[in-house]
Amino acid sequence: MKERFFSKRGHHPDYLLLASVFILTLGGLIVLSSASSNIGEIKFGDSYYYLKHQMYFGLSLGLLGFLAAYFIRYQFYQKIALPFLLVNVGLLSLVFTSFGITSGGASRWLEMGPITFQPAELLKLSFILYLAAWLSNTKVSRSETMSEGLFPFLIISGIIGGLLVLQPATSTVAILLTAGLGVYFLSGAKWKYIFSIAGLGLLALTMLIFATQYRMKRVMSFFDQSGDSLGANYHLNQALIAIGSGGVTGVGYGQSTAKASSLPAVIDDSIFAVLGQELGFLGTSVVVVIFAILVFRFFWIASRARDRFGKLILAGFGLIIALQSIVHIGSISGLLPLTGVPLPFVSYGGTALAVFLTMSGIAANISKYT
């Protein structure tokens, strides 16, 4: 067992992937240090409060997750994928109990002793690992049959999507299930199944938007960005002002005025706007390029993976990072409806950083055996 799952065989990991992860993680901490300085001083009398918290509960756990994932042979996850997902779904259900924490009208956090975390973030690991293991089963053609493939995929996606919508975490639903659909497609699923699932998903999202006033208001404000500048469009307008004022080279690190006054959610949903004001077009372009390189390496390694399981894991992880980055940057830049999606590796959130670093460790492990 030890030799099978902790084998030292294999060549070096993908250095470009590791470099991209290192730069984004270190750069994220640097950006967070600036973005959180004012709010940390105001709320806790410590301008480094959020940076310390991110390092203690995000970076430290993330590095442990990265190292464990790097040294454990990735085939091990085929054995634990189902129980991991079931435990995660159970934790997701607990947010609606006395263990859950509600903040800003959302029930997304669990508090267990000194630890507070978001079970929805763990789904980015457990759901993709489960789908990769489930679709890699050579005994059953899950990608080509309705009873063994399409229907079970719809059921598990529906359960997870329903629990996330209740939190509510609509953007997470869209990102997670779109990535899941991408994994299902890459496993060889028929086009008619893909179109059917996509159609059902769009229908469900449309009904959800029309059924909830705040979601409808966000969509309508996207199509009329010049109106209601002090109401529905306040957040977006302040973000655009911050990004625009950065110009080509930015106002300088630590010199953002928006983070200290008008910009909401500066440490998570709006952190790209702070980055844009301080580092300008050149700085944001560098960040986008690094994300593009990282996602490209995920797919490049996936194309060279020796087995379907490794291929589907990397494709799923790459899709989640790509989609979440696009949604964050697009929404805070006015290219997409405004949503509360953090920027991977950069925004404040210990659970998210730990999950993305663990993903990277798994990817590095797979790269050693390609």
C-alpha cells in the first residue's frame, strides 16, 4: 500500500505550473496586504489583521494540503472520491443548522470549535475528484448511456446545486456545475446529453433569476450600468472608477484611495479593482497572463496524462480556476453581471486558498507521471 500510493517513481513535476502557483500565491498575499490595511485598522486596530489570518488559516493549511497532495500518488483519490463527496455534502447541509454561521443574508460557513470554513469551497475538490473517478470506471460506459451516466449525473448535480442555491451561492453553482459538465463532456459524453444538460441548467438559472428580486436586479443593472449609480450599480461604478483611475501604470502599491472609502468588499469580491488602481493596466495584464499560463498548464498536462482519471481531474481543476477567474474579473470590470466571486489565490478566504493550493499539489503529482 505504501509503495503504491507514496511511490517516488516518476520524473520532475511541471515547473511552469509550480512557478505560476507560487507567483499567484505570493502576489495574492502582497495585494491582500494592501487591500485589507484600512479595513483591518478600522475593525481590529491592526492593518495586517486579514493578512495574518490568511496566512495562519489559508496559507499554512494550503501548504500542508499541497505537500500531502504532491507526495500522495493521485490514484489514491479514486478510492476515497465517493466518501469524500458524501462527507462534503453532509457538511454542506450543516450550514443550515446551529453549526452554521449566517452573514450578510448568506449561510455559507460552518463553525466547529476554533475552525470556520466554507464547505462549498471543498466541493471544488470533492466534486471534481468524484466525477473523474466515476467517469473513469472502465466497467461501465457512463458517458454513453442515460441510465448509467446522464441520469446519475443530473441527480448528483441537482442535489449539490440545490444546497448551494439555498445558501445562496448562485455563482458557485454556475462555476462548479459548468466545470462538472466540462468533465462529463471530455469523458466522451454524447452531444445530445451535453446540450440537454446545458439547456436544463439555463432554464433553471433563468427561473431562479425571475423568482428572486435581488438576482433580477443584478441582471437588469448589468444592462443599464449608467442608471441607479447610488443603488444597484453603486458597487460596479466604484469598481470601474477605481480601475479607470489606475491608468496604465497605476497610482502605486498601497496608494489606492478606493479601498479606504467607497469600494465595497475590497478584500474579496472587489480585490481586482484595488489591484487595477494600484498597479494599472500593466499590473492587471500580468495577473491575467499568469492565470492564463496556469490554466494552460493544467490542460497541457491533462493532454499528456497516462490515464483518464488524471486527465479528467486536471481538466476539472483547470476549468474551475479559469471560470472563477473570468467571472471575478469580468463582473468587477462590467463585462458580466456583478457577482460575489473571489479571485483564486488572491482574494481573502482561508478555505479557498487552501483548496486551490491542494488542487495545485494534485496537479503537480499527476505531472510527475505524464
